[in-house]
Amino acid sequence: MTNPSLVILAAGMGSRYGGLKQLDQLGPSGETIIDYSLYDALEAGFKKIVFVIRKNFEQEFKEKISNKIADRVEVCHVFQEFDTKIDGLIMEVPLREKPWGTGHAILVCESVVKEPFAVINADDYYGKDAFKQIYNFLTTEVSPSSYGMVGYSLDKSLSENGYVSRGVCQTEDGLLKEIKERTKIKREEDGIFYIDGDEKFELPENSVVSMNFWGFDNSIFPKLKDSFNGFLAEKSTDPKAEFFIPIIVDELINSGEVKLKVMTSTDQWYGVTYKEDKEMVMNVFVGFSANGHYKVPVW
């Protein structure tokens, strides 16, 4: 059995939040959200961590995050900048304020990821159940034609302080049929709605949504590269265009190349999309420590 790796996407700038929330200390002993994800990942069985970061905060990131686990697990760092090239692709890069998105972030890992792997965001708290499910999938079921994701119930993935963006999933027999990125999702008095243009649409409370927790075979790299090449042909001059993971997932499902299993976590998602979310999340982590869900300090 090849042990899978965990890729943590930490190159984002946290534009809505207003800073590097990846390094924000939210736990009772100064833990970041990444600390909790790492703890849960190692507990689930992961033995290799790949951080996707940016060079301008490399040193601070290593001091606050990577160095704490360096003696427990294999650690790799790769860099995603707005002008990071991908082997075999010709990229005409316009001046951009941020990188090319989550799909591009996976591509920059190609040289260090040779095994099945999971992908998560650095600024999302996923819970122990999700890591156990994805690790089990990656060690028993993943293949070049079978990928996976851990989804969350929509009502467990909202912020009280503003809109969120979520990939709303349509499933059939436990497999993903379609994923649509919906922006401006928010709970209102009479339900949960998303805004599209000038119209408002309701979403069921128990809709399964993607929080960017994926499980891939490493066969995805050439497929991802082909898809990104097509994306560049159409969008390379747009300084705000982003190549997201659901773009390639939808393509592979629609072509019949891949079936994607949807596992649903029983946990509540937590995150700091907005600065106003911070106090609530800090209180949650205090509660986790008080009830023994995590030791204090985590490391």
C-alpha cells in the first residue's frame, strides 16, 4: 500500500478576511486552523504533508507551522506565485495580484507528489471524521478512474457574518454528477439563498457542498495539465481569471473518465471568511480543548 500525502493550499491572500489568516492564532495555546488539520491528518494516518505557499511568507510559515511537525512527518514546500510556470505549458502571464487558483496550486505539486493525495484549504477546519474518511478512501478505493471528495451539509458550512462561496453538488448513488460554484450564499430569515446576477435562488438546508476536500490518484496531473492548457488558451489575458479544481472535476465526470465518490462529513465546518468570524471560532476551539477533543497545546 502506498501511503497517501496531504496537500494543503496555503498560498491564498485572504482578501475578504484582510490578512494571512493561515497564520492567525485561534486556539487556546496559539494554534492556527492548520494546526488542527495537521493533528487530525496525522491521527488519521497521513505521513507526508505538502504545503503550497508563497515565497514572501515562507520563513514565517515554516517558523509558525512546518517546523512544529518536521520531526513527526515528511514535509515538503512548493511555491505558487502568479507567474509560476508549469512544465510543458507555454504561459503568457499578465500582471496579477494573486495566483491562478486551486487547480494551478495542485499542478505546482507535480514534482513532489507521486502517490494518491488529499487536498484541503489551509483556512478551513474540517474535523476528524473527514480526515478518517478520505484517508480510508485513498488507501482502499482510489484509482485512475475513481476519485473522491468529502462534502458537508450546507447548513453546517455558513458564516453568520456575510456571504460565502460553495460548490453545490448534485449526487446520484453516492457519486458526484455535477458541481456548480455558487457565490453569495447566505442564510436569511426564511431560508438559505444564493444570488446570481439580479436574482435570488433558494438552496435546501441539507444540500451537499464542497469545501475543497478532495482525494485524487496522481493520474490527475496530466489531465489537469491538459485542462489548464485549454483554460489558458481562453483566459490567459484576464488578470482575475482563476482555474478551480471543480473545472477539471466536471470535465472528467462529463467525459466518463472518472467516477467521483462523495463522502459526507458528520462534522460542523468552521472558518474565518470574515474577521467577525474569529471570535466564534476561537470559542469553539476553547470548547474542543475543554471537552478533551484536542489536547492543550496541540503539539
